[in-house]
Amino acid sequence: MLAYFGIYRVDKNKITIKVDISWDESWVGTEQVRLFTIDGDKLHVEALPQPYANSDGKIMRGVLIWEREGTFSLPSAP
């Protein structure tokens, strides 16, 4: 599990998040850098290699792929 949030900035294909709250308290106050690409309906997000608390500190590189599932529209007002 990973969960964190904070203010972010984007520069080309890099997003940097200044972490305010995190499941891993050691991330609070740090900047987490992720690289991303968009390929059609897919968003690829890749973490730089770093130690992860839930893996006994092993150096890992997380990769997340989101895929758009059709279009979204709000229902009409009655």
C-alpha cells in the first residue's frame, strides 16, 4: 500500500510532490519525484529507485499504469 498527498508541480514529464501526509511517516516533508507519460488512454507513472518501508528498505522502482475507462458525464438535472 502507498498513500500520500501534498502540493505538486509539473515540469515536462516529471511531477514532484511535496509530501504533507504519508502512510510512511519518513516521507513527510520530502519531495517525491515521479516520471509520467501518456499513451492514448493510458497514464504511466514511474517512481525513481528508492528504499520502501514496506519492503524492509529494499531499493525498488514503482510503476503504476492507469487506463481510462470510457467517458464520464454527470447526470442531467431533473
